[in-house]
Amino acid sequence: MSPVHWDPVQKLWGISRYEDVLRVEKDTARYTSFKGSRPRMDQSDNRSMIDLDDPAHQEQRKLVVRRFTPRGVRTHEERIRELADIICLRRRPRGPDD
């Protein structure tokens, strides 16, 4: 995928380089999450944290950030590994007809 990619189906831009993502995140005058992560879909009843701009995003993030630190993730490591194994097994080709 290119560092900047236009998705004609969702009608949105995808940014993949870390430095570019940071630049976009910090330029709130030009870029916004207000219309949601998938603007073509009605998300008016589903305002997840990813679809919020600061300061509302930061307020929501403070509620969950500890669970995503290395220490927080370690407490869920066994279950995460189980789920990853299940997902990988489902995606693995089973034979010549797959």
C-alpha cells in the first residue's frame, strides 16, 4: 500500500507512515474525526473513541489507556493468544479448493 492511499469505495484517504499519521493527528484545524472513521456510513448512534476529536477523545482515552500498556496487555496475554490462534486457524487454507 502506498503511504497515502485513496479508498474510492469508502471515499476516504488512508495514511500509513507513522510520521504522516502524527502530522494528521496534530493538525486538528485541517483534519477531523467528527464525521466518523467511515464517513459514508451513518455513525450518529455509535460515537466510539476513534471517531472523536480532542478533548473528547483524550477524556475517553484516559478511561482505557492502562489496559493497553505492556503490563495491562500481559494480564490478558493468554486469552489474546487463544483468540489469535482461533483467527489464524480459520484463515489458514485447508486444501486446493480454498
